[in-house]
Amino acid sequence: MNVLSASHINKYFFEPEKFQVLQDVNFEVKKGEFLSIIGKSGCGKSTLLYILSTMDTDYEGLLEVNGQRLTGLPQDTLAAFRNEHLGFVFQFHFLLPEFTVLQNVMLPALKLGKYSNKEIEERAYEKLRLVNMTEHARKQSSKLSGGQQQRVAIARALINDPAIIMGDEPTGNLDKANSGLVFDIFRQISHENGQTIITVTHDPDFANGSDRIIEMSDGRIVRH
């Protein structure tokens, strides 16, 4: 079953002059698939990820996620859809430093408003267990190492049980050992929980370990 479908995606930048950054991009992603998008810097892979994540709505073509057409929907509808169905892990963890680990992980669920605070706390502990960070739950996130912070960011991305986790260079700031830990967590999420992972990465080991690689060059898909 396809969880994401991108059809005839074209994207232009207009500064300093008109430039086509994505050219007729078409692909589908299955439920539970662990997908890596690779390519040289400037090939359009991060731009594509921002479109897939509904953060960039200025494109031509059609995007469907979870059977729902997202192209053309208003921003507030997209923001609500993102919070419920998509999880994000970036190169920088974007944790709130003055909050505890537990508070950081709970935030997207509090925003969603689907569960009681007690349930949200239980879910947060469950996600922290998955990334092996429960013993740090009451620590301020600023007191953690970079690798630990990235694992907390993954737990936060998982709190609402999203259909898709999107990663933009999720191991870009990590050493080899921590990159391996993040990779193992992603593989477990996709293969055991049936959640879909779409990551943009420069890390060849990470990409080669995933289920499928999409390679981009000059705004086009050259291998998928």
C-alpha cells in the first residue's frame, strides 16, 4: 500500500532569476518502507523533502499522503495534518534547552490534543524506551550529548505515531557510533512498527542500509 505519492512535481526559484530546481519528479513510497534520498549538494533533494513535508506549497504537481490529496490545501489544514501524520528529525535536534527531555517529547502530542496529559506522559516514556533514553527523562535537554539529543528528537517525532517520519540529514552532526544508533532506531521503526521513513542523507553507509535509494541529479530522479 502506498503511503505517499508525488506526481509531476516541478519547482522553480525566482531569485536572482528564474531557475527550475525540480523537474518532473514522480515516485511512490510504500507503508513501512525505509527510503533514502541521495545526491550531490544542490541537486534538489532538500527542496523535495520540504515539498513532501507540506512545508513548501509553492510547486506544480500533485502530492498525496495517506490517501489524502494535500496539494492546494490551506496552511492551517496542512499544519494540523503535519502534526498528526508526519514526524520530523532534522540535522539539528531543535529541542527546547530549558525543557526536560520528557517535556520536549510530549510537546507535539499536547498540541494535537487527542490524549489526556497522563496518557501523553505514558506515550512519551514508551517512545523514550524505544530510543533507550528513559533514564534521562527528567534531565534538562541541554545537559545531554549531541547523540542523546538526536535520540530524544526521534522520540519527539514518534509521539503522535505518524505514518511517515521525515529526516533531513538526521546523522549529519553525529559521529559513526551515534549515526549507527540512529540508523538502527529508524530500521526498527520501519520494519517492526510499519512506519515509513524518508530521509535525505549524505551518509553512504546510512543510505546503503535502507530499503531503497532514490538518487537525484540536477533536479531529476536518476535512480529509484
